[in-house]
Amino acid sequence: MNSTIASSLWTSKTAAKATGGTSIVDWQASGVSINSRDIKPGDLFVAIKGPNFDGHNFVADALDSGASGAVIDHRPDGLGRNAPLLEVLDTTVALKDLGRAARQRASAKIIAVTGSVGKTGTKEALHLVLKDQGSCTASLGNFNNHWGVPLSLSRMSKNTTFGVFEIGMNHPGEITPLVKMVRPHIAVITNVELVHSEYFDSVEGIADAKAEIFTGLVDSGVCVLNRDNDQFERLQSAALSVGVKNVISFGTDAKAQARSIKISKDSFGSDVDVIVGDKEFSYRINCPGQHWVINSLAVLATVYASGGNVSKAAKELENLRGLKGRGAIHSISFSGGSFNIIDESYNAAPVSMQAAFKVLGSMPIIGRGRRIAILGDMLELGEDSLAHHEAMVQLLIMERIDLIFTAGPNMRALFNALPQSMRGGSALTSQELLAEVLGFIQSGDVILIKGSAASGTSCIVEALLDMDNSNNSGSKNNKCSAIG
């Protein structure tokens, strides 16, 4: 995650000063963690009280695993008198204090990224292109909530050149306190779409919630917006209304400062010619789909806004690959031949479903292979959820998808609306669907797996990876979640 963590990211003294805590033992930490199972030697373990677990119950385990210290708000049983502890009033508050202190001491150019879809991919792409232009810290995975944001900040060393932080939300008001911790120089909104609509009256309401990111911009901050998005004007007005003076846009629109002038797509990526500012660049992106092209334009617009080397960033984009659960493509060799997987199992919304179907429809088929979509429920779509699922049918037909398998009660509505010839199978859970899918695959197939994380379709991905006999890289002993 962090290419710049110093050997002494935190000491007992600097952490105590940041949090107002007390430590009677000197220690130094090279990282920060809130998960005792992921401790690396030298980490500072912050014992967070979550909805299901209290981290204080795992302090001893963390120290045994090599943690250099632990932040606590009450002393767990079984610890020695001289255990390397930092005692605070509230560990959740202390984590935020560490994040704020790390932000305060850093001279880095800070970038905050949000959006309905594409924010994690854009954040990862920014980390990829900026880490060769200076030391760069980025949020790990999708650590973008009230724990993930301060944790990511707390991992940033004072010598960082660029800090890239993802900020997520599914309710109004969630971005404001997070962005005020991050205090970015550049705020990026990838797009605004019908995501988490269960908690909003309209897509305009979603746009207003995303626009909260402008409230944390430092003086002379820049916002980077998608000019192709229907909410561009609304977002631009929101930025100007809070005093943002510099709005940089990206997209295919002729008015965008970072705009594509030619896109040549193939099944595995795109060759793109762009103008950024007044300079023209050409690059290759090895992730298929128009959405990845737009993400790459967001990246170049942000590098431009940061004063970085846009030409170097464009060249580096060739090394970008799809992420686990977000577009990673795997070729699987098995006893019957080979097939390809498109892993989109981490999240799902109508707009990202449409993008994924277009990618699947563009993939070449060899021999008797088929284009197969395995789909889990899209969640948090509110009372119109069934209608949103049924609406996917026409695009599946247009993209010449041969067979559809579905998991979940909402996707059952889509399955029932399919022509009979396209119905592969349907079940209420991914676990129930798995056996049918495994017995159906044949050589040459291209298989898209997509659903909201809670739909459990990731376990189908893992089961298909386990079939690979070429490098034994799959995850053995796969178990599908009973929740679907």
C-alpha cells in the first residue's frame, strides 16, 4: 500500500502527543493496523471496538505477532506490566487523531477521490503513475470509511510526496467529516450514478452528497470532474459556491481539459490519444471497456492538476491491470481445456453492470465457447430494485451474452425476464448456484462474475480459480458464504 513508510512512522512520544495518550514504555512503529490478523512486524495495533469484535481482546495476539505497540482505552487482561501500550480515552478517536497528525506533518500533495463507481480503480491508477514521480501513499483497497480514512492517513510518513485517499459514502453527510481529515489539495469525483439509491431521493441528491468533498479542500484547492457525466454542471456549481476557483474536467467532451481525441478498443484494452492542457499524448491501457478509458482520463487530469509529469504518467498507464473483484481477468487451464474469467465480484450497480456486459460482449470466443454471465444481486437500490434488475435484460441481449446464471432474490426477477434460451440457472444464494456452474463450464467459455459484495459471488470466482491446474494459484478449500 505505502511505498514510503519510514522505519519510525510513529514513536511512543509522537503518538502520545498526537492522541493525548500515555505510554510508559518506549517503542517505535513502522506501520499501523486495526486488524490483529494482518499484523506485520513493527506495526502499531489500534484496538478498535467494532460492531462485532472488540480489538482489545486481540492485543496480546497482535503483540505476539510482532506489533511494536498497541493503542488501548482499557487494559486487557493477561498483559505484562511493561507491555508497549499507549493508553487513550477512546481508541476510535485516537485513530482519527493519528490520521490528523500525519496529515498535519506531511508536506505531500494530497488527493482525495470519490465517485459512484470507479473510485478504487482510479485511486489505484493514481498510485501506479505517481509512485515513480515521488514517494506515494495510497489507501489500501477500499479503506474509505470512518475507520479506513484515518487509518490510511496514519500510515503516511512525513516525507511523502503524494498522498492519494479514497473517500466513500452511502448516506448524506458521510463525506464531510472524512474530507476534513484528509484536507486535499485536489478533489476528484469520478462520476455520479444511481448507486446507494436506497438512501437518496434522486441522483441529484447523490451528486450533492459527493459534492461534500469540496468542503475539505485547502485554500487554492482544485477539483477534477467528469465532464461527460450528467451531473457535471451541478457539481461544478457546488464547487464554485464554496469558493473553489479551479475546476479541471476530463472526458470525451470537447470542452474538457483532459479529453480523448481518438480511442481504438480491442478485447483486452484500448489505445488512446488525448489532449491534456495544450499537449497531446498517446498511451495504451490494458483494461477493457470505455469506463477504464474514462478512469485513465481522470488520472491524467489529476496528475496535470498536481503539477506532475503527465507524459510519464500516460506511459505508466500501460502497466495498469484490472483489480481483484474489479475487472481482473484470469485465464484458467483445466482438464477439459481453458476458459477466461472476468472478476467483477466486489460490487455492482446498474451503471457498472452495463459496463461489465459491454466488456463481456467484446470478448472473443474460441471454438464452442460461450459468453456466460454469473450475476449476484445489486443491493441498496431501494423500492425500485426489482425494476433495475429486470432492466438489465435488454443489454444482455444486445451484447450477445449466451447464458445467464443468477444468485439472489432480486436477480431472480432478471432471470425470469430472460428469453428461455439464455437461462442457465438460478438460485437464492451463490452457494446453491455454485455446483450448477461448476458442472456447466466448457473449454472456450468467457465468464463474467459480478454482484454486490454481500451477494457472495466472490466465492464462485475462487472456486473457478481453484480449477486452474497451470500454476496452482487458486484459493483452495473455497467456501461460499451462506448469505448468498
